[in-house]
Amino acid sequence: MRQHVNPLSRIHQLARPLPPLIELFADPCLPLHLDIGSARGRFLLAMAPLAPQRNHLGLEIRRPLVEAAEDDRRRDGLTNLRFLYGNANVNLPEWLEPLPAGQLELVTLQFPDPWFKLRHRKRRVLQPALLLAIAAALAPGRTLFLQSDVEALIAPMRQLVEASGAFELAGPEECGPEVNPLPVATEREGQVLAGGLPVHRSLYRRSSAPLPPLADLEAQLGPTASGTDNRLDAEAD
């Protein structure tokens, strides 16, 4: 059972400046992999030794999970990995803005809390402002990877990414229900596949297209006349 956290609660809306790269990693100049919603951290704890050419940063809204993951990181002596506590939508946009051009290489958002009902859409991790901040920090060709076991959740995530016009979808030979482009599975992914259930995945590459104004992107995603932003929202509400 996943422990849901309401990201709109007052404690999670506090501004918490994140440390700069130079305070986080032994070599702050390495390309960066950002994992949003890193949970207990086992995915990144396995990824960091497999990809020493990158720094790996996990951001998680549940502080006890961050503390436990950091304990394991220190135990393993991984200097290209850090876990931080924070709310992605509150803390990340300001932190991403001054990153050196081209340093952010990969952003992963895997199995976020399934706030799939329309009335809960403001609680979803991938909000328009956050997506634009990610897109602004990604150089053309850099990647954004999404996956979930809840189709009604990944559908609006895909809709948002594609409405931005800033990304190109990778083909099924690179990413799909049977193809994970990453060498490590998350814990949730393992549980879902062991249960014989599907995993919905999308891999996007940043294009050279300019970013739309935030207001324009939000307007594209407004509720339709039926009161839903996609068919799956309607079925879930």
C-alpha cells in the first residue's frame, strides 16, 4: 500500500532552497540524473554504481524515506548520489533555473501517487510550471522518462508533455510496456510486473522548439465542456 502525501498541505508548501551541486557531489560537473519522487531510494542506490558517469539526485516529499535513503547512500560510499527532501513543484523550478546549460541529462518520474481524479489534479506531481522548468533545463536531445501502473494517471501526464510542444516521443523499440529504457526497475515496478499487471511508460526527448507561456499551456489543459480533462479522468471521478 502506497502512503499518499497531500502536496498542497501547508507544511509541503514552504519554500526550502535546495543546495547547489557543488555542495552535493564529489564532482559537481558530471551530467545530472534527477529522479522526482525517489521514495525509499532503492532505484537510485542501484543506478548510481551502474552509471558513475552521472550524478544522481533523488527528490522525495516524505522526509523519513529521504533519511533512510541517505543512510544507505553513506553506508555504500556513493559520492555521485544524493537524496533531498522537498516538494518538486515548490522547490525544483527555482533550483533548476541556474543549472549549467546541458548538465541536466535525464529526468525520471516513476509511479507517482495516483491522484487521477479530476478534483485532485492539482495534487499531481507533473504540473505545467514544473514541466516548463524541466524543459527549460533540458538541452535538445536530453530525456524525460515517465512510468506508472495507473493508466488514468499517465494519460494526463502524457497530455501535458505533448501539449507543451517541447518534446518528441521515442519509438516503441526504445520504450513501451515490454521495454524499459533504464537498466534498473523500481520496487513498485517489480511488484506490478510480478502481479502480472501492465506498466505504462513513455520516453520523451527535448526538442529545439521554444517553450509556450505558462498561461497558454494551462489554457490548453483546461477542463472540457464535460468537466473532465481526459476520458480516463471522467471514468475515475
